Amino acid sequence: MKKLLLTSAALLLGVTGNTLAVCSDPQITSTSTPTLTTLINGNGSGNTVCAASGNDRWQEQHRLGGQLWDYKKGPSDPVDPTSQVGTWSIADNKLIHTYGSTSYSYTVHRRQGFGANAFTLCGPQTFDVTFLRGITSCP
């Protein structure tokens, strides 16, 4: 029983340590290169975030005026079309997603060793993301 407890504790520390390491990677801010605004909003036309957590994948478009859209199966899909799901904003070097009356605040960090377009959103949950220029779908 003692061995099981020690093994479980070691595994938990390993998972927590990995999450903390990713969220301690360089933070994207209003003064970093790229800036947080440029990363999220592009050249003013908006950008798409491709996100992953485990086997789950999704894509959200950060459109003009703070509109947050879920691409789903695309704008012309008759069953699950692209639609607005909330709003986005930037405050205090954090990306804020609001869905109805619930808001989530994330710091954005560059993932070291994963390429120029690899980032992590750190907040209530941690997500690996990439940013695509413009309003598009993820590969």
C-alpha cells in the first residue's frame, strides 16, 4: 500500500510539474514579440486559435469587435455550422473568453522547443494551441 501511495504521489508531482513548466515558459504580453494583441487579433481582421487537450480538438475564431466564433464543421454545414459562442478581450496581459455570463482568463505562453507557432493557454485549464492568421479553419 505504501508503494502505491508513493508511486501515485510521484506521478501527480510529475504531471503538476510539467504543467507548471509549460506555464512558466515565456509569457506573451503587450510588449513581447509578437504582442498579445497581434497574436490574437492579427492585423485587425482576427485570427483563429487551434486548440488541443488530450484527444479533444477545437478551433475558435477571434473576430473583429471581440466576437468569438466556433468553427465547428464550417459555415455551410447544415447540422453543425460555424456560430458565435461568446466574446473575447485582452486585459492585464490576459486573454479573456466570455461565454454567456461565464468568463475564463488565460495567460498565453510560448512553448519552448515546439516551434514558432506553439503556445499554451494557462488559466482554469491548460491548453496547447497554435494561432492561424485570419478567420479560417484548422488543419
